[in-house]
Amino acid sequence: MHPNRIRKIVIVGGGTAGWMAAAPLALNLGRLCDIVLVESPEIGTIGVGEATLPTIRAYNDMLGIDPVDFVQKTQASFKLGIEFKDWGHTGNRFFHGFSDYGPTIDGRSPHLYWMRLAQSFNNMPAIENWSMCAVMARHLKFTEPRQDGTIVDRAFSYGYHFDAGLYAAYLRDYAIARGARRVEGTVVKVEQHPETGFVTALMLGDGRRIDGDLFIDCSGFRGLLIEGTLKAGYEDWSAYLPCNSALAVPCAKVPKMTPYTTSTAKAAGWTWRIPLQHRTGNGHVYSSHFVSDEAARQTLLDGLDGRALDEPRQLRFVTGRRRKSWDKNVVAIGLSAGFVEPLESTSIALIEAAVGKLIALFPDRSFDPALARKFNQYMGTRYESVRDFIVLHYKVTRRDDSAFWRYCANMDIPDGLRQQLELFRERGETAITDPDGFQEPSFVAMLMGLGMQPKRYDPVVDAIDMRELHGHFAGLRDMIDAAVARMPEQGDFIARTCAAPPVPGLAV
């Protein structure tokens, strides 16, 4: 046994972040160290992040979670991507799906060849017609990818919509079954080593003392340990992302669930719609500098397609990240580490990334500073790449119908994003800076969907005969349409394979 091994991990805060940290730690390290999660009944969880990226499936698979049981216990539905309405210009509609636009052609991306066709044919259909997810979503279809099918039957991925509170409870039961302990209490004091400044223990309101070696801060925006105690610092990104408020409210479900999230741009922000089996999640992210809370509330309520099941809950935030997510013996995960608005469902993915990297770089009690530097560099890149991808949603706009959109059109943006936009505007090419972040098909979906038309295409694509190129895209589109026609609607797929028990009192 390693003489200097971590003997006790203390997680501060429950909710999605806390239990997403506890579950894999209990699975991988539960036999080596004590894992304690301190959760206060007085502090509510945010619970707005109910839509995910496909990476959630890898996280669940790593835990050995049965996907049918997971879907049923969390009232989940399936997510093929995001439908964007009124982004770029009023009346616009496009889809960012979890699929590409077909195989590469002579080693080059298919959208480059589509650009050549689009410049030759005025009536060329939008590029999303070659996205398997976009076509499935348009017809409300869903099935799992088939590895034994045609090239299009396996050319897509999917995430989930789920109830964040139910998911946290699901992982809580999982972690406790594998040895983690839950302690209910409120932290009133944090003890530190007088020389090193390392956190040594937490004092709870009832007098209990919780000591530990490694402390994981999942305390939300307040960052009880990482900021309240260690003063790690915060990098404010409000100049790039001016939204600072959100309202969230559930409503009764509609008969047909969409297998996608909907994001609709508004005068001072945007609204989300996330369909679950038992209800629909809704919210409005906005800037209080450009619209009043009451007007934002009314915009949210006016857009519901079902009966509101509660009063809208208010949330304030400052977009940005901690300058250090790992400082001394404290690692911040979730909202305590940073926040980028949930426009692309990245909050849970960033938790997955942090937990995975912590396990990969797991320290002993010496807490080698090199591990913290590597972790901070990795998470810094992840947060900044997400930031830049979200910023482009606002920056690439032709809307000038409100002060908010005029600000977004004229605001300064990070240098890296500016270079990415210039490259795409000139040649339709992308420069991916984060190998674990959004990839080329996502940039193509957003930039073309928002209306950015490249000035020219790669001249090498002219090497292929126009008739051959046209035949390739026509044949691929026919294959996609035929495959989608064979699929069941999402509602039928869920009813047949993974329907959750009805929730008493929640009628359609």
C-alpha cells in the first residue's frame, strides 16, 4: 500500500456536480479511501442543466449504468441536437445536430464540396439536409445507431434530456451503494494548516468536524473552498457574454416529445425548451442590463406550450471561470469552477471532464504542484473553448432590432475566436483548438446556420467532376431519407423500450 496515499476525500455540496464526482470516485477508489459528501438541506441546487451532450453516455457507460434503467429513473428523453430559432436574423431556423455531413471526399470535409455545389446551384438545399440528426429531428424520429446497418444508420450520436434532480438522486444511490457516505449539515467554518494553507477540516453547524486529505468543492457559484477560503480568483467573461440572469419553470408535457432541445433568440437573450417524459423544462437566459426581470418573466411564460407547473425560479450569474480550479488540496468542479450559460448544454460535460481528469491525475498527500498545473491547463482550455463557441452564437448575427443584439454585433471577442471566424469567412475552413471540445461539424452547423457565407471554397475540390459530385450528394441524401423513413417516432421508441412510470398528479 502506498505510504502517502489519500485516505479520505471530502466533497462539499451535492446536486449534479457533487454526485457526479462521488459516483466514479466511489467506483474507482472506494476500496482505497473514505469518501464523504457533505450536503446542506438549506441550500438548493440550480438544476437548470437538463440537456446533455453525447459524452454523458460515455460517463454512464464508465459507471456500468444500465441505459434503460437510467432513462426510466430520470424521466429521460433523447436528444439529437438543438433547434435554433430567430438566431442570426428574425425568422431564421436551423439545426445543430450530433452528426456530420457525410464521409470525407478525397480526404477533405464534405461541407467544402457542398459549398461548391451551392455556388453553382441557386436552389441547393441547406447543408443540414445531409445531417442524419437534423433529418431525424425534423420528423421526430429516433432509434439508436446501428453498427450493422448502412453508412447512415451509424452516422450519428445522441445525448439525453433528463431531470437533473432525479439524476443526482440516481447517482447518490449509486455512490452510497459503493461505499460513499452522505453527511447532512451546513459548513460554518473551514480549517486550514497554519503553514501550508491546505484545508484540513470542515466544521458543521451542529459542531461536527469533518477532516480529510483531498477536498472537492461542488458548492456552486459561491465556491466555498476554492474562493471563499483559498481566494483562487475569478476571470470575468461578461464583456463577451452579457447575459447575467435566468428564469426556469417546468410546464406540462405535450403529446409529442421532440427529440431535440429548442433555443429561441429573444430581444435580450434566449429561451430554452427541453422535453422530458413527465414534463417540459423551460427557461429564459437574458441580460438584466437590457430587459427587466418582469418583462423577461412574461416572455418566458408567454412562450410555454403547456400549463406552468410552478412559479419561475430566478438565477443570477457572472460568466467566467476560476483562475485555478485546483489549488493546494482543493479541486473545484461544476459551478464552483466556472459557468458558461447552458446554450449548448456544456455544464454537465465540463463536470464529466473535470472528474475524469482528476481521476487520471489523482494525487497522493504530497499534492505534487505539477498535477494541479496540468489539471488547470486542461480545464482552462476546456472552459475557454466552450466560451468561444458560445460567443460566436451571439457575434455572428444580422439582428439589429434591439440594443442587446446591436451590442453583440459590435462587441469585442477573444483573439482566437476572431481568427477562427476570419478563416471560415474567407475559405469555409475551421481551426479546432480543443481536441476534446466542439469539432468541425458543430462549427459548420452554427456558422452556416447563422448566415456566414464563405467568400470562396478550396480550389482543390474542383478536381472532382461536377456530375459525380452532384450524384454523391443526391445519393447520400436519398440514403438518409430512406433510413429515417424506416425509424419509429421518438414517442413510440420510448413507449416500446424505456417508458418511465407515470408521475402522480402530472397530467398532459
